[in-house]
Amino acid sequence: MDKKKKIILCVACLVLAGFIALCIYHGTSETEIGVKNIKLTVKSGTFEETLNITTEEKYLGDALLAKGLIVGEDQSQGFFVTSVKSIPADPENGRYWMFYQDGELLQTGVMEHPIHNGESYSAICEQYTF
């Protein structure tokens, strides 16, 4: 391979590496510092209530714990929410608290999910099979 082709190949590799690094950087959810206003809709059976929450917490679970809205326990898989607004989950009948953002199931646990001002969440006690 001649010198010109090696230089072009090296430049192309550097550009590709930079593009991948940029994608990874923008693909990560960073936390937001400061006061945030979020909404949480709680649903269980016929019960439904939407709450406006103001917090300086960085993660959803911390914000909900600080407001006394969730109770749970640490397990090997992470924090397991056992009740929301004093409404218990019912694991014996396959009903668990599931958390959504804009209708999409969270891909992280509530303790790892970063929050940003203006976001809307739902906590729904629903049938789930593992």
C-alpha cells in the first residue's frame, strides 16, 4: 500500500473513532443539576392520580423516596418498589409497580433513571410475568 492510501486510511479511522465517541457521549443520559418539575401519574385498578413534583434530586427513585411516594427494598437486581402512595404491589398475583416515561417502560431502575425538568412519568401497578 502506498503512503497516500495509508494516510487516507488513518484519517478515515480517526474520523470514524471520533464519530463513535460522539455517539456514545450523546447516547448517555446525564443528570441535570438544579430544581426540576416533573409529573408522576399513579395508577392502580380504578385509582389514578397525577402529582406535580418539584425536586433537586438527580434520579427518579431519589425524588420519589424524598417525597415519601415510594417504599421498596434493595435486592440483588436493584431497588424493588413494593408500594407507591401506600398502595402495595401484589407479587403473589403477578402485579408489580412498573415505571414509564412518555408511555415507554423505563429501561433502567428508578434509582438509576436520571430526571430532567418537565418530564412526565407513570407508575402503574399491573400484571407482569417474568
